[in-house]
Amino acid sequence: MVGVKEMVEAFANVHPSDVKGMRAPFLQTAGDVTYQMMSENGFTYDSSMPVLEAIPPSTDYNHPPMWPYTLDYKETKRCQMEPCPVESYPGTWIVPLIDYMDQNKNPCAMVDACALPHNATEAYELLYSNFQRHYSSNKAPFGMFFHTRWFTYEQNLEGLERFFSFLDSLPDVWIVTVEQVLEWIREPTELSGLSSFKPWDCRLTNRPAMRCTVPTICRFVLADNSERYMPTCSKCPPNYPWIGNPLGQ
């Protein structure tokens, strides 16, 4: 993950300080090794842990859903994917992947892991029904985590647009980033004050200037003769950036 920070700085013009959190590939952390790495390298939060729990006195899974929390104290919730951290890491946040329930009543940590909607109405209902579990109970942040393949289906896009239109009709719902969620939890602000809540300012006055309008397409031939392509506004590195060599030297 530290190498990824170096990659996006060198080839995507993203400052390392803007990379606040991480998600482990396949949601598979290395337990304490991962969270020690985070605390040593300036990562604010992890969003890799699926959560499917019934919080007493409720006997319904994820009803109410879990809020983000810190590892100031040792974990107490059930570990759904081993290994999980067993030590405390003060200041490190966990943004749990609250499992959705799809139309077949199966849990899914990522939206695209749910049963594929057959039409736009089913796509809308998938998002709406899971959102209501948050909105009608303890108002825990409702995460929407996708892989790009979900957007390749036209019915999903139609359902998503309809869902966003519904959210836009609600006076107390905002679509924000994970880091913005944590900023609000650190500094809870009433609805009447959110228009001046600086972390949710959409003007982006500190956005870095674009390096180019047409990126260079870098071509790499790997040892097995397979090819990789990488668009960038920076100079192409001599080798494909990868684990152990994030700058492609």
C-alpha cells in the first residue's frame, strides 16, 4: 500500500497526503501486520472488514448497522475474514463493509457481489432496501462500494440514477467520501451548520493543476511476453510499476 502511494504520486499526480485510507485486495488483510503498517505510514482508515452481526438486543443481522470506529481499543466484534487485528492501534479507523442483503437474502460485502439485478427496478430496490436499514434505524453511514463491472450493465446504471434521485429528495442525506464521513464523526455538526462545514466544502480550491489533457500510453512487455498499458501525464518508466518496484525503475 505504501508503494501504491508512490505510484499514484509519480504517475497520477495525487499527493500522498491525499491518500487517506486503504482496502486490502480481496478484503484479505494480514491482521496486525496490516494495521501496524497503516499506523506507521499515515493511513487514517481501513475499509476491508465485512460485517454481518446482530447487535443486542436486536437479533437481525446488521439492524442496526455498525458505525465506523477506531482501534483505540482492541477489537471485540466477530472476525469474519481471518486474520483480524488483535492489538490496539490508537487513531486508526475501521470503516466496516456492512453486508448488503440481496434479493435472495444472501449477504454481500460489495454491491457487485450481490445477485445481479435483472432490471433497473431490481437494481434500485437493492440499493433502496439496504439504505433504509441505515436510514430508518441509527443513521450509520451507508457505504456504496462497487467494482467497475457493476456499471457495465445498463439496468444497474438506470437503477443507480433513480436511487440518487431519491437521495436528492431527502433533506438530511449527503453523498460524501469516506474521509468526509470520518471528519463529521470527529466533529458532529447539526443539519443547520452543514452548509458551512469545511470538510464538506465542494469547491475544491486546492485541487492540483492538470499535468496534461492527453495522457501518454505506456506499453510494457512482461517476462511472460504479456503486455500491460498505463496512461500517465508523466514520463513512462523503463519497467512496469509493480510490487517491490513501484516507480518502475
